[in-house]
Amino acid sequence: MKKLVVLVAFTIGAVFFSDLKAQNISQNALGLRIGGGNGYGAEISYQRATGGNNNRLEFDLGWRNDSHYDAIKLVGLYQWVWNIEGGFNWYAGAGAGLGNYDHNHNHDHGDDDGIFALIAGDIGIEYNFDFPLLLSLDFRPEIGFSDFHDYNDFSPDIALGIRYQF
């Protein structure tokens, strides 16, 4: 296991330091991040470049409305972007979020309404087309903090992003 961790760290470091010439990313991108699992389904997603060094901020607003509970979640991430080749980039980031949930009381869960907080990581791959479209696939592990029994632990989320760049 230790060898695997060292190998992954070495690979990430080698890629990071060997390719510091990332292509320019778009100043703004707006679209959807469509996930599954314990995610919130569709999220409205906005990305904003932070300067000339190919870093960006990403903000995602998600909501969930089902038979068990209604919830809303806002996540903010700081991402580092590196070019693979041509329009392909990969990125990694970290951030945090807040949310509110309202348990539907047609189930016997007591009073599980309230707020939650989370910390998140993010790693993904994206493709910038020649026209202003950005497609991405990412993995976002989240660790939630709440009294709500369904949101007080690790929650992985894999999502497809479709964004218009401007």
C-alpha cells in the first residue's frame, strides 16, 4: 500500500512539474454538472479564471427533491488546471460547501431538518472544443458534517460537466 501511495504521489508530481505550460483556460464558463450516487443530480455550475496562471474557482449549486428530503447545496472549489495535449486538460482542486435540508415527514425519522457543511476534493479531465463548449468528467469526494443521519460521512460523486465558455 505504501508503494502505491508513493507511486501516485511521484506520478502527480512528475506531471505537475513537467508540464507547467498549461493552455489558457476560458475566463468564464457556465453550465450544468450532472452527477449521480449521493450527489444532487443536476447542479448549476460556474467557473471563473483567477488570473494568468490557469487556476480557477468553481461554484456549484445543487438541489434535491425526493420522497425522503428536500435539500440545497452550494460548493466552492479552487482548481489547478494542467494541459495534457491540445484541448485536453486535467485538473485537481479542493473546497468546501454549505447546505440546507428539510426532511419530508412522511417517514419516521424524527426532526432531521437543518444545515450541513462539507469539505471536498476534486479531480477530473476536460476537453475544450474549438467552439465555446467545455465537457468534463470529474470525481468529487465529500466529507459532510451534520446531525442529519444521511449526510454525516464520506460521499463520493462522479459527474459529467457541460459548460458554455465566454
